[in-house]
Amino acid sequence: ARKRVVFLINSLTGGGAERVMCTLLHHSQAEAREFDITLAVLDDGPRVNVPPEWLNVRQLDCRGSLLRSMSAVRALFEELQPDATLSFLTRANVSNVAHAQGVSIISERTHTSAHFAVGARGLLSRAMVRMFSPRATRVIAVSEGVAKDLEHDFAVPHAKFIAIGNP
């Protein structure tokens, strides 16, 4: 049986993470001969970054909500039963790790501590990152500074990190 891999991101609107995700997917067509690859997009918005035509894209409609994202990802993972998952951005990362049944890789593209809003929503987001990020199989950070932030403020073990800069 072919292994199933799910890539997960908040949206494909303009932004560096979205561009990097699409770049990575455009360069993975050879792997599609060996793996079933799906891109799951949490929010249904304008697509500035375009995934490759050969790719199976699952468009969800989570409308920026963490709870909707977690519910939608749980249902998607139950359906697809992925062997490995790779997500970009905090909401997608939390949803990924919360429901992954195989290898879960997350990629933090920003300094997470500085990214959250003030107030109850920010506190909830911080708690979710602190609860789920350490459970990831591997954590890709866009820089050593991002890795240190996750290690010190969110208890992600140092041994799980690899720093890979933007392409």
C-alpha cells in the first residue's frame, strides 16, 4: 500500500509560508509516484499561491477558527489515515499534532511568542501551542531564534528541532 502524506496550511493567500508550501509541493511531483499526497487548506479564501495541478487539494472552511480547524482536521485525518503529516503555521500545527496518528512534522515560520494576540484568545492559543507542539515528531523552525523561542516558552524538546531557512 502507498503511504499517505498530508500537508496542512491555514490558507493560500499571499504570504511567505504559503509561498514556501507551494514551492515545496511543486518540487515534490517525483514523490507522488511513491506516496499519496494531499494538501489540506484550512480557510477558503483567495489563492495568491497556487499548488501544482497534479496535487489532491482538500479545501476546508474553518474561517480562521482554531476550534473549527481542529474539528475539520480530525475528520480529514480519520478519513485519509495519513502516515505522515507536515503543517505550516501555528493553527495548522496545533490541529495537526492534536490529531496525527503517524509521523507529525510541524514548521513554525514566525517567532511564536510575539505572534499571539493579547487577552483570552492569546492565552488560549499559547496554551494550545504549549500542550500540542511538544508532541510533534519533529519541529522545523525557520531560524535558530524561532527554535529557541519554542524550546524556552513552549517546552518543545531541543532534540526535536531542525532549523531550515526559507528557500
